[in-house]
Amino acid sequence: MPDADPDAGPDTRPDVANLPGGARAALEAVLMVIDEPATATALAAGLDLTVDVVEGLLEELQREYNGYTVNAPDVDDASFNGFSATARGFELRNIAGGWRIYSRAEFADIVGGFVLEGQTARLTQAALETLAVIAYRQPVSRARVSAIRGVNVDSVVRTLTQRGLIEDSGTDPESGAILYRTTSYFLERMGIGSVAELPQLSPHLPGLEGIEEFYDAGRM
């Protein structure tokens, strides 16, 4: 661990080994409250543990949440160590370069209905369609997105940028137009590690039935 800052005062954090459940439980407590994926290095620094120890604990927790299966003679010992043979409603994922706890994908409809009930800050259909085009064609200019959708998307692109879902990806070398791509926050919200894992959204978004013709890399 790095040397402490002499001007920072004494470290009053408790030794995680002396807490109920030890380092494993301390790591779990931190994972329950972070609002974005954290690297094993960042978690190790926050808990005053080595990266190797944290990586081992992360893998252990991931197995437990997925429903660690044990042989009959080992059931009592597994139960004592916190393992179960039933998957939880949540899982630990390594997403966008870091670790975070997410609700399990099988419960997406239930969780989505509960969280979004009565909320008004959802993306409009136009925003969803524009986001889908950018996600599948990135990096892409507003002009190209407008051509694909057949409508002006300037205001929608501003909204998606403000929401942190897309970002400036430089300029087109020929036209000088600003290009847009999805952000790590987009990957986090989608629960995927890269755009290569994107599901085929176009069948579910009216108005994008012909988007496949724009998939080839030669058309910008």
C-alpha cells in the first residue's frame, strides 16, 4: 500500500478483519452502495487490502450470488461460509472495467416496472431510436443519424449528451462533422461490457426496420 500522507492525519478506519464477517463482508458492504463500477484496485485501496485478496473475494462473492453448488457432504461447511445452492435476485458483474452489484437480468421486467412506476424522466421513443442508431453505427454524425431516421435529431442528440449516454468522438476527417459514440455510462446502464454485446434492438423499435442496410462500415 502507498505511504500515508503525513498531513492527512491518522487513519481512523477500522481494521476490516475485526468487523463482523471480516474483509469479505466489508467488501460486500461497499459493493452495495457504490453507484458506478469500481476496479479491484480502487476497492483494495478503500479497504486497505491487497488487490490479490480483493480479486479473490470478488470471485467468491460472484460464485455465491450465482448459486454456488456443493456436494452433499460439504453442505454444512458451505452454509457456514455463506454459500448457498440458490441463485440470488442480484449478481456481481465486471462491467465497463469495474465491479458492481446488479439485479439479475431475469428480473428486468419486475424491477423496471417497480422503479419506473410513476416516473416521467424516461427517454422518448425518438430518443430511444436515435440512441439505437448511434449505438450500432458509432462513431456517427448527426447528419447520418438524421438520414437514417428521416428526421432532424439535433435536440435529441443534445438530450442524450446531457443524460451522459453519448459523447463527442472527434470529427469526420472529410466533412469535419462531429461524430458521436456511446459512453461507459451507457454500457453500465445496459449491463454489458462492450458494444459488441448489444442485443438486436431494431426489431423492437418502430421506424428502424431498415437500419441493417447502414451497418456496413463503408457507409457513414
